[in-house]
Amino acid sequence: MDSILNLVMENLDDLDFSRLTEITIKEVKDLPMFKHYSDAEAQEVIRTLKRFSEIIVQDHFKKENQEKKP
């Protein structure tokens, strides 16, 4: 996991947070750490990232709502 975070942190300037489309299998496999993955494995990376993102967003809103309560 640290290697993924390091890869992301090193390339923050290249990230587009306004993206409206899902990451593609090709984009996953273009990353050096995933270049040897099959399409099915790359699809699992995408599913995992989406789920992780959902958890983070849900947690953020949960904490935000708790802070607003008296």
C-alpha cells in the first residue's frame, strides 16, 4: 500500500480531480506496478479503488454531520 501512496504522492501535479469518467483498464496497466496485471486483475483494482473512495466519502460526510450536531 505504501508504494501506491508514494506513486500517487509523486504524481499529484498530474492528477485531474475533475475527471468525469472512470479509470480504464489501460490506465491501470500503464502504471509500472500494474503493467503485468491481466485485464481481470486491473478491473479488480478499479473496483477496489471505487469502493475505497466510497468509504472515504461516506466517512467524511458522517464526520461532517456529527460536527454539525449540538
